[in-house]
Amino acid sequence: MTKSNLQKQVAFIAETDKLKLVERTNKLIDAPRRENSAEHSWQVALSALLLKDYANEPIDLLHVLSMLLIHDIVEVDVGDVFLHDKHKVEDLYERELAAAER
């Protein structure tokens, strides 16, 4: 039996739950701990929703929110890589592409 679309979607949701385990480089604004990727994705999506009226041109909010909610999913496999960490960014494109394809 093949997986139904619903089963695949539920499996995807379970997989993206792992973003809660990915510690990011930056700390929270008002706490000493580092944020996780799920918190980051939520914060940027909320920011887009709240600040949409300040855009210079009309935006497709659903498209923006969709992109913001998926932009870090590859971090489940790759982790959060700080842009200036020269050692970790060498093959970052290839690792993120492989994660996105998975």
C-alpha cells in the first residue's frame, strides 16, 4: 500500500517538528539562551504579518508567509550555519540542496 497524501503531510509535519531541536547562533532578545529554528521561523512569519503595511509595494502575503515558514527546513539536516563561519559554509549549498531534495 502506498502512503496517502495525508500520511505524507503528517510525516512532513513530524519531520519539521525537529526544527525545535536546531539551536541557532543568535540568542533571544530577553533571555540568555539561544533560540531554535522553529522559534525563528515563527518570529519572522509574525513580523511579516505585522509589518506588511509598511512595504513599498503590495505583497502577496500568503507567498511571503509560505516562504518564511519553509526557509529554514533544511536546517533539520544541516543545522544553523552562521554565514561568517568559513569552515562550515564551504559546501553549504550542496548540503542544503541535498536536505531540500530529501
